[in-house]
Amino acid sequence: MIQYKISCPNPASQFLQIELRFQCRAQEQIHLQLPAWRAGRYQIANYAQNLRGFTASNLNGESIPFTKTSKDRWEFLALENTSLLVRYSYWAGKMDAGSAWVDDQQVYVNLVNCCFELLGRSEEAIAVQLDLNDYPQRVLTLKQQESSTWTAENYQVLADATLLAAKNLHRETYRVGSSQFNAWFHGDIHFDRTRFIDQLKAFTSRMIADFGSFPEPEYQFIFQLLPYPHYHGVEHRRGTVITFGPASSLTEPEAMEELLGISCHELYHAWNVCRIRPEELLPYDFSRETYTQAGLVLEGVTTYFGDLYLLKSGVYDLTTYLRHLEKIVQREAAHYGWKNASIEESSTDLWLDGYVQGVPDRKVNIYSHGALICLCLDVQLLKEGSSLALVMREMWENFGLPFIGYELHDFEKGIADRSAEPKKITQFFDAFVRGRADLFPVLENCLKELGILIGTNETENTVFNVLGIQMNAQQVIQKIHPESITYMHLMANDLLLSIDLNAASQKWEVEVERQGRKLNLSFAKEEENFYPLLVLEEGSSTALKENWRK
């Protein structure tokens, strides 16, 4: 068995000390690959930049020469049948839901960051031993064998695991069917834990009822409650890590809604992504980019259902749900990336700029844009007595349970097979998934069929909306509407100094600072409101709405 030992003799340094032991054959060429990215974030992270002091030796302490053949691969030759020992340090100085952090209170690490894959031997079982006596309370999303030892069936399971060892952890549990769910809290708790667990259980139960089963016998929610603003979640097959702050804000309903929202989103990933996975990501190749066009399913479906199950389970009422859907609609209304890239293209480009703002209107957001596509597909199916939830149950039964990869075409076919007019589904995918058509007219009609109306808040029609600009609190222009006349005169990152608000004038007189230069600009006024504040309003009740909420 391959063995890892993790210790932290000096937490103030934020370095973990890691030992890797394994048996080898004489003349075996050893290839150690450290991941360059992690599941759930399709972006090169280069974890090797946090590693130092790599050494290899036999059990007699004799050094073994090695070669670094790439930025994150080490190779050496084993001369005899023996056990080898690899030692190195890993810097755990980044607190988010997918990284690693060490301080005097905790040792927290996602093992994909710092554990090598022994190429050619990836299916061997792996043991993880913790030498962390100063941190007695522990959760590790692997199978526990002894008080300080856990095991993974293979490297893919190890790379999907999280370790949290702390001086103080709070734990709550609940059961749904045959599965146990544990909620671990590190940090200050400013809310009613019993009520929170009841809410977790409510949406968990509803999801399991729709899918028919849960993928694992035990699941861990790991909450890092931080004293500063933070919001991040990462899915794992046997749990999720959620970083949220400031923890004190969770006394307010709005902050608690955000925590519940990300918790529901990440739980849905236990089926979708962790088990229902496109074939190009099964198994994960952590050494390089692995492109997929299935971002609509990976994150669009999950974002849509992550909010909807809060409504279906009664955790959100309709007003609360619409307030959160409104944010997605508003965000998408202000972006025109759909004119330049389909959601398929944007999925492939996750590796390029999928997690940063990037060039204005270059791409769509697979989370928010994908969620609105899914809402439209769900409404189409609901009108025919089916639903997108039933499609996802079939995806679970056909691909997730047997753990075989799907193609995006399988998702499309699953929807078409449930439609009385499959050609309409093909046309929809041609226009809005493979193509670059405007989704909003379709979305508006779908919302109407659910008894939901899109309106505008007229009190928010400021001069900046009429100008077609969005600014930050420092009056720096962040975005300019491409159809506004200002697009020909103003630039992103201009500092707005003044505007002449003379109503009688036919022109805007604007002063900006651009790269240290002050400019006085004059251009014609327009009547259009380019960035209206959209509001979702509940209209009359419809039979479709009731079926959608069930």
C-alpha cells in the first residue's frame, strides 16, 4: 500500500511536512505527478509552486538522484526491490474552499493540492497517517482505519479528499434514508445550529427523493466560518468545503440565505459532477487541461437546481427565491457575451478565462447563463408533463450510478426523449447552447408561464444607466454598454470627475481622468436606459407554477 504521513511541526511557518512511502521493484522507473489543477475548478493552479525541499531516499537513508521532467513531475530509477521514501514541504497559506491553510488553530488541506500521483500505479490503495497531535479533532473525507489513519481506494479518491484537523470543531448530524450527513463547523457560530441542520435536512431529503438514492453512505459538510468577507464552495464526492464570512453576518437573513444557497448547490454536485460526469473528465487527468463542452450541465444545471431545491423543500418561500433569481437575471441582462461565444465555447474556455472578468462581453458565464437556459428547458418539459429533474434522475441512473461518462448529446437526448416535439429541443440547443441567439425573449415568456413577470425599477434609472456606464464606488468606469453612444467616447478604467446635468442641454458634458490625463468630452444625449434595474414580480397563479414548485 502507498503511504502518506502528514505532520506540521511549526504551524507558524504554514508548511506541512509530508512523507510518501511505497514499495518498488528493481529497475522500476518512478514517475511522481503533482496535480496542476483540481476538480471543480477548470483552471491551472500549479500547486507545485507551493512545494519545496523534495528528496528521495531508500530506507537506509541513501539519497536517490531524481530528475524534474516538467514543472510538476519528478522521476527517478529504483535500483533494487525496496521501500522508497520521498519527503517534501508544502506551503499551506491560502484559505479558500479548494486550497490549504495552517495556523495555530487548524491544519486544513485539500489533498489534491499536495499529494503525488504515482503514475502507472494509480489504482493502488493509499493510506494517510496524521501526525498532528496538537489538533485532536479531525475530519477526513476518506475511510478511517485507525485513530490516526485513513485510506483511499485509489488516487482519484485520494485527490477528492479534504483534511481538517483542529483544536475546536463543532459537529451536527442528521440522517436521510440510509445515509448519514455530518456538518462540521470551524470558527464562531452566530446562528441557531438546530434550525440550520433542519434546513440542510429539508433540501437533502427533497433531492434524494427526486434522484431516488444518494451516492454515498456518509457525507461531510465542512464549514469554515471566517471573521472576514469570503464566499466559496467546492464539491467532493464524499463531502463539501464551504468558506463563508464574516461569520458574524449570519445573524442576518440575507447572509444565511447565501450560506444555504451555496450549501444546496454543493450538495447537488454530489450527484452532478462527482458522479454524473462527462466522459472526458472520467477519470480526471490532473496533469493537464482537460477540455469539455458540458459546462451547461456541470454548473448551469447545478446553479438552477441549487436554488430551486431551496424553494421545493420549503427552505425558501417564493419571494426569497425570486430575489435570488432576480440577481441572476440582472447579471445576465447586463452582459452581452452571448453575442460573441456560445455556452459550449465558453465551457471550453474555462481554462482560458472562465473564472475572471476577462475581455468585456467575450463569453457567457456557464453558471448564471446556464441556469437560465435550464429554467427555459424545465418550463418546456413541465408543459408536457415532464421536468428537468426527471431528466437528471435518468442521467443519474444511466451514467452516475454505473459511473460511466456521458456526452453532452446524451443530456440533449434525455430532454428530447421526454418532449412531444423533439425537434424543438434540437432547435433550442442549436440556438442557445451551440449557437449565440438572445435567450431573453424566451426567458421572459417562460417566466410568464410560471406566473412571474420581469419589470423595471423606474426609481433606479439614473443618469449612469442612461449614459450606459457602470462604475465602482470610486467612480471608476467598469463597463460600458456596447450600444450606447458613450462606447465611442468613454473607456473602461476612466475616472469620472464630473457630468453636466443641465436638462436643457442636448449634449452630455463629461470630464474624466484617463491614464493621468484630464479630458473634457461632449456627445449627444440618448433617451434609452441601457442598464435598467430589473425586478421579478409574482403574477397570477398558474397550474404550471404549482407543478414547478412541487
